[in-house]
Amino acid sequence: MWRIVEAPNTAPTARCGAAVALRAHLDEAGHRRMLSAARGAVAPGVRETLEAAARASTSDAELAEALAKVDDRSMTSLA
């Protein structure tokens, strides 16, 4: 899952889905690693979603709001 989260050329929805899957299992080091991956994200919505997944205090509603902004169509402009 980490490979997907950290791979900048992976589809944004895949990166965010992997982040959500990992979210429940993050320890302090995992939170820092997720934030690091977020800093490198450029696709719309990905940074916000990875940051939300990294915060233990993020509600499901906040995470859903961030996920709604993710757009795979942006991959064509990143290629």
C-alpha cells in the first residue's frame, strides 16, 4: 500500500484509496510518512486527502470531502 501512496505517477484515486486503507493502521512514524507523501502530491485533491488520512483527528466526513476533490483526469496533464 505504501508504494501506491508514495508513487507520484499512480492514479490519484489509487493513491488516495491506499491512504484511506492505511489510515486505520498508522502509528506515529506512519503519520509522518503519510504527511511526507502529501507534500510531494501535485494532482488535485491528493495532497488534501493524504493530509487528512495522516491526521488521527480527521472525521469520516472530512475525509469524504477531501476524496470528493480527487480527479484522475489530471493524470493527462502530469504525463
